[in-house]
Amino acid sequence: NILLLGADYSTSNVSRTDVIIVASIRPGDRMVSLISIPRDLYVSIPGRGMQRINTAYLYGELDRYPGGGAALIKETILNNLGVHIDHFAMVNFDGFRQIIDTLGGVDVPLSCPYTDYRLNGATGNLYLFSVGPGLAHMDGYTALWYARSRMASNDFDRGRRQQEILRAIYNKALQLDIIPQIPTLYQEFQDVVTTDMALGDILAMVPLSLEVKSPRIRSFSVSGPLVNSWITPGGGYVLLPKLRINLRHAATSPWSTR
């Protein structure tokens, strides 16, 4: 199980992880399951009590938790969802854009149009922007907007869109035959991604990566029937697991083919 994190941070600070996805790899089945965890999920974080799950990495860094933020969010996911995390990889949003642009953009199949506000970098103003339907080619900036925007929808839908971007990145990497080039690209990879995976760990996954096709990538989201919306005593919006044991079962059995 590999934890994929996205955060809005620079080299000088650490922020909340607004993208939290568990990639559960099943070599025997030649299958990968993607599990989106909403950032507002209200969980017990060691040393911090009940908090949104997207603060776990931040608190791990601030509190100098043994192993840092990665260790604390791994422990939090294990304690609350029953999912053991073997490795993690985290990218900031600048790095995300760089990865997409290095690939020459990605193609995302959209069954319906998506419209939401987007920031004009030159003026600082918001304007409505639309993509789709059909196969939408996205550069790094557009892919980041598509993965992060939620004014027109919600966090559950945002999790779905984030998984669509991950699939598109994977398909483009296969198309460009990049996966066999990982040994030579590893240093560049380290410049934009924070991870506890050594080159040997990544190379061990290359044969499976070449065999897994998009239909064998399953999707699941901790959403709807599994959680309730709740307002904390402090007035914050969070998501409460309805039944923790059911949540654990769902997180370890992602058979949706969405």
C-alpha cells in the first residue's frame, strides 16, 4: 500500500495534505486499487486528538513526531481505517504541474463537461473555465485546477477527479515508454517528490507497472454511505465515519470499477 499525498507547500514550509489517496497494489491479481480519503475526515491523530486527517502530516512535522509527518499520517490511517501503509510519496503543487508538463500534458476522458472558477495568474481574478466532454488534453496548470477545484462540486467529486488525473498520468507514462527509464529519471524524480521509496523499491514495481492496464485500476472513495457531515463545537465542517468497522472494510475492499 502506497500513500500518495498532494500538498500546497514550498521548500521552506509544510502544509496540510489536500490530496490523500492510497494505492493498494495486488501483484498476484495484476491490479491496483485507488482509495480516495477526503481531507475533512475526522479522525483520532496520536498526540492531537480528533482532527481532520489532512492535518496529520503537518502535525507530525510540527511536533517532531518520530519519523516525521509521514510516520504520523501512516499511523493515523492504520489506527482509523485499518490500512497499513508501506510507503508514501508526496508532491507539492508546483511539482505536480512540472510532472504533467514534462509529460507534454495528459489526456483525461470526461463523460460530461466540468465548469468551475479558475484563477487568472496574470490578473489575480477568478473566471469560469470549462473542460469536456470528451477527451480533454490538460497541461500542468489545467490538470491542477481540475484536481483541486471544488466550488462547483464537493470533496467527494474532487477525489474522483484526482483519480482520473492519476490514471491519465499513468497512461501517458506507458505511452511514452517512461517506466523503463525510471533508473535514469530517479534523480529528477527526487527533485519534485518527497518519498521513503528507494530506487530499488521503485524498480521492484516496474514489471507490474508494465502489465497493469487502465481497466485493472479500480477506484473507491470514502464517501456517501460511509460518513456523516458534522459541525465541530468550534464550528468546523468535518466528516464523521458512520461505523468505523465498516469504513475499515470498505477501505480494504475497493471493488468499484468507476
